[in-house]
Amino acid sequence: MNQLEALAYRFRRFAELECRDSSPLYERLSTCIADDPQLLELATHCAEGQPPPNLFLGAAHLVLLENPSHPLSAYYASLAESPEDREGAYSHFRSLCLEHSERIVETVSTRLVQTNEVGRCAVLLPAFAIVTARSATRELAFVEVGASAGLNLLWDRFHYEYGDDARWGDPASPVQLFCEPRGEPMPGIAAPPPDVVLRVGIDLDPVDVGDTEAVSWLRALIWPEHRQRVAALEGALRLADAETPTLIAADALDALPGVLDSVPPDTALCVFHTHTLNQFPPAGRRRFGEILDEFGARRDLYVVSIERHGAQQERVGALLELTAYEGGRKTSLALGRCDNHGMWLDWFGGAA
Ligand SMILES: C[S@@+](CC[C@H](N)C(=O)[O-])C[C@H]1O[C@@H](n2cnc3c(N)ncnc32)[C@H](O)[C@@H]1O
């Protein structure tokens, strides 16, 4: 398989496995790109190690957001109130990419596919509620590994709805999250939020919410039909303007031990990570577990994670897990399975 054939395969697979049921427009565009050598040639400039379809479609979306009067805008739900049928989109998409090929190449060769998915907090919240209930103090410290822009460290400032019955948080929050509850009934989430006394994020390449280009790229990576994700991102960015969590630019394997040691001893400590460990090499994942085990042997610690497991990960979502180190004893519990963007949570039951 030559380079263009390999790229065509990636776009076709992306259309089938990731876009179907989630973005009809991207499904259509990706299928057409796979048969278009000129656009595949542009996609050869994608940075190594990055998924070309996400990067390329994100770069085109960025150009479109910068040029909203282009006829392609009529097909994007991010720009048109009632988008045109996707069947007519490709010729305009092609023109946009060829007219702005330099901007596309510059973007795909320098940017990473790095989002900050605020909706995942709707999956984290019930796990954080368990952590709060099990902690000896109501003062909590949160450390996020792979924090991106650090927006999910502001989780207690958001408002949450789980179907018709369960709500939590400030109803006036600029971030309104909706998550469909599935499976067993979730445990109750106590009304008063805990006092979050520390919010620290570690990321290899943190996104600076004060950098307008970086923020535009975060928006461009959200698929056009996903208006709820854009609204959540915009709201969280507004909150971050007022209270930016501390972000440390480092490999978590280097920085985490020092960060954990610096957390005040009289707080309950929770480390969380979402869709991050898949970016660690296997030896890094093992080392990460060892760091937590070593620390958890010395001090109580809760680790909440949403990570994808298994070969069919695109189809079955991710797993929500809680590992508790209490009095030197480690227990791990799979709490549920969830949508990659936090749109639904299938609660397994059995959590204390
Ligand atoms: C897919 S993003 C998820 C971001 C965020 N957790 C979310 O759910 O929106 C993964 C993040 O992990 C970061 N990352 C990958 N390897 C890392 C490492 N070794 N140390 C720290 N951060 C890392 C990346 O830079 C990226 O921001």
C-alpha cells in the first residue's frame, strides 16, 4: 500500500467507525476525500503520529470558521442554523481546501489533535460524588493528568442533568451538561459541592486559554453537528477566564510524584485522567500505575478514570473506574461504561 492508499484507508475507516451515527457530514466528506488524490496529497502533510482524518477535517473547519461567507458554511451546523443536505457539500469542501491549501498544510503540520471534552465531567461527577462521600474531609484536592486546557478541573462550577430526575450544580452556570442515564440507578449525588481547595493539571502540551489561536483550534476540532459540545466549551472558557486552574507543562511520569507530594495533607486527594493513558507507551502506563501505588501506600488517594479499553473501543465507548487507596489498601471498581463525549452513562451498580 503506498502513502495515498494508506491515507485513503484511514479516511474510509474513520467514516465508517467514527462518523456514522455521530457526524453525517464528516462521514460523507471523509468517504469522498478517500477517493480524491488531490486532497489526500494535502493530507500527507499531517504531523506524524496524529490521526490524519481528525486533523485534516479540523484544519478545514478552522479555515471555514475564519471564512464564514464561503458557500461551504451552508452545510456546517456550526455555521448554519438549518444546514443543507450533506450530498451537495463535497464540491464546496474541495474548493475551500484547494483555495486555502497553504493554511491547511500549515495547520495539519503544526497542530495536534488535542481537545478538551467538557462533557466528560457528566461521567466523572457520580464518581467524584463517591469520592466525596468516602472522604474524611470535605476539602478536596484534584490533580488531572492529561488536562489539555484544564477546563475539566472546573467540574464543580457546571450544571448537570441526568434525564428528567437528577440535577446537580449551579442552574445558572454557563456550562449546562446533559447526560442520558442508562443501566442501573446511579447513586445520589449530595447537593452541596465539596470545597475544592486545589486544582492542578499536568499536560505534555497544555492549551493556553488566553491564546486565541489555540482556542480557535479547540473549537475547530469539535465536529460541526455537535452544538452541545461547543456550548459547553464556550461556557467553560468563560469560567476559566475568571479562575484558571494551575497547569504544569510536563510529562506526568516526571511531574506527578512531586505534585502529589505537594498536596496539603489535610485534604482528600483525587487524581483523574480521561482519554489520556492511550497516549502513554506501555512502559509509561506501567510506571504511572507504580507511581500511584507507591503514593497510595503512604497516603489515602482516589483515582478516577475514563479510558478506552479493547479493540472495539470506537463502538462501545469508554470505561469509568474508581481506584481507592484507603489506609494502604487498594480497591478497584469499574463503575460504568460511557459515551466518549459524556452523552450517556451506563451505570453498572454495586458502587458503595
Ligand atoms: C485526548 S487528550 C484528553 C484531554 C482531556 N483529558 C479531555 O478528556 O478532554 C489527552 C491529553 O493527554 C496529554 N498527554 C499525553 N501524554 C501525556 C504525558 N505523558 N504526560 C502528560 N500529559 C500527556 C496530551 O497532551 C493531551 O492533552
